[in-house]
Amino acid sequence: MSKRVEKRKATLFEKMKKAMLLLLIQRKSIPGASGYELKKNIGKKYLYVINLLDKELESYGLKVKISLPEDVKDPSNPSEEEYDRAHFYIIPREPILAYRIKGPFNIEELGSLAACIIMSMAKAGNLNIKELEEMLESKISKFKVKRYIEKFRKLGYLRISEEGIVSLGWRTRAEIDLENLSKLLVIYKP
Amino acid sequence: MDYIEEIQEIIEMTNAIIQRKIDPFKIDVKSLIEKLDSLFPKLKKLEELMLDAEALEHISNVLGIQTQELNYMAGKFYLSSEDIIKKLKQMNIVELSNMLSLTFHPILFTSFLNEEALFNAYEYWLSIKKRIRIEEESFALLKFKKEDLKLRERNIAEKLAKMEDYLENNTPIELNSMIDKMDRDSKVEFLYLLSYLISSGKFSIEEKGEKMMIIKGKAKESSSLIFTIKP
């Protein structure tokens, strides 16, 4: 192997390490890093480095999740500018099935969060908070409803506008496989 | 039923799905595989093994069709908004949490103390004393400012008393005749002091034709006057 190739390999490896640290170490309120940040720290070809990192992480059961901006024109083929505005995270490749490592949630909270997400998906941006509260009250104790919704909002799973319209938050887009959730919903039979 | 017939039945059933004669979700793939698994030790002849392989191939095809159907339905978001909410109402909290668990990929991140962060914290700690000293200095400055302010207040009070005396002896007097001769700074100061006397109700301004007269006493109606002073 020529010295030039070796040097290039070493540079790429350093960039991958830098990218991984940027994605893993929380510096702002939202973990991960934006495309702009990665571009600034790694260079113009940051997407190539992220792709290499993703392949490297595969052996550890992890992957780089790219959360595209909401106004993206063609999600299957985003533009460079849309990638710059996207947010990058490291997540497990497979869903976490053990309740012990579900983070800050118990079964009831997880179920309530699922209900909030499904309801928000069904209403496609027109979900009123009152409507959501009524639905949750049929599943869990009335006293817990507002507390849970507030918790989901604070953690970034839900977004509630001043008018009381509920939509999906940045964290839902990053952590929940919405496509698979809709598939599971389709095949669900009571 | 003979075990060969059982395998043939599986092949026929799966074949009907492959030919789209029946709903691909009508059969339970897992139970079919378990059945084949239980029958496998009984198979001895090559033909029987071939039949078993054929059944397995058909089952894998059925799985393929099921996946295809699911992708199609999910891609189109097969369920309407009402259907989703209806299903949501039927689900209990455990079913919902299980559903979310199958799609949950929590973000991995960490925040920790490293050498640099510790060093920065140490530096900050050392700088605290300095900060207190600066605060003390600024506090001294604040005291000075307060004293200065008191002095200024005293000056203003004196000027107000002087102005009140003058107006007491000379009202009614035309406002413009007084301020026209003044320079800009004096004009601002005069009007500022006058506003105090008007607010206290000792004097008021009355319009007489084009003239604005300063008169004694409170104004009948409260109003505002705007003066433009050119720099």
C-alpha cells in the first residue's frame, strides 16, 4: 500500500472518530449533530464519512440515523442543502425490546406515548390537545394524562403549539420507526 | 392423516396464496413451519425430502407475498384516520407499549467530565475571587453614582423652586416668548422642569388662539403637548 493511500486512510479514520464523538457527546439541548456542524468540523464530504461510520457501527448493532427536515421535498433523494439542515444521531439498529433499558419510561408511559404518536399520525397535524387528553383518559387514570403529555413534550417526543395543536417532536422522528409503526397498526387485529 | 398428505396439504394451501386465490394473512406461517419441523424426522426417501423442500419454498414465497402486501398497505397508509383511531381505542396500554417497543430505537448519547472540562472548572473556581473583587469595585462605583444622583436631584429641586417663583410672579406668560430665546439645552431643561410643575397641578398651559399661555392652577382637562426641538 502506498504512503498516500495509507495517509488518506488515516485521515478518514480520524474524521470518522471525530464524527462519532460529535454524534455521541451531547453539547446542546438536543443530542447528535446537525449537518452544518458536521460540515464545519469534518469538511464538505461529511456525508461520505458518515456513510463509512454507519458501516463501521453496523458490527456493533448501531447505525447513524438521519432525521431530515420536515419540509424536505423528496425524502428518498434529499438535496445537499437538506442534508445540511438534517440532524444526525446514533441509534441501535434493532429496536430495544427489554423494558429495563427503555430509558425514562414504564409500560404505561410507553403505551401512552404510542397512543399520542398514533393519534398525531392519524390526525396529520390537526390534533387538538383536548382530543388527545380525552383519548388518553379512556386508557389511563385522568390524573396522569396531563403529566404524561407534559413529560413527552419536555423530552421532545411531542410538540404542542400555543394554539394547543399536537404534532410529532424531533425525538419521535429520531427514535421511532414510524413506517414500521404504521405497518404494525395495519396488521393489528383485536 | 398420512404425513405425506399433510405436507401436500401445506403445498396446496400455500399454492392457493401464491396464485392469489386466498388472503395471504389467512394462514399462520409459524405453525406451518412447526408442522414441517415435526414431520421432518419421519421423512426417509428422496421424494419425501423433495416434497418437504417444495413446501418450505412455498412457505417462503407466502412470506414474501405477506411482506409485499404489508409494504403496499403501509405505503398507502391503508387505514383511514377513522380506522386508526378505532383501532387505537380497541388497544389496551400493554398492546400499545409492545407496539412502540418494536419500533423504538433510543438515541445514544453521553455527556461527561473530561480533563479539559475539569481544567476549565478549576480555572473558573480560581476566577471567582477575582469576580468578587470586581463586584466590590463596581459596588463602589454604584455608591459614587448614587451620591452624584443625589447632588443632581438637589440641583433640580433648586431650579424647580426658582422657576416656580418666577412663574408665580409673571403668569400668565406666553410659553414661546420664554423658550424662543433659549439655546437647545436650556430649552430641554426648561420644558422638562415645566412638565414637573404642570404634573403637580401648580401651573397649566392654555391655548389662546395661536399662543400657548402658562397660567396658574390645574388644567380643566388633562392633555399632552409635544415639542419638537431641533438639534
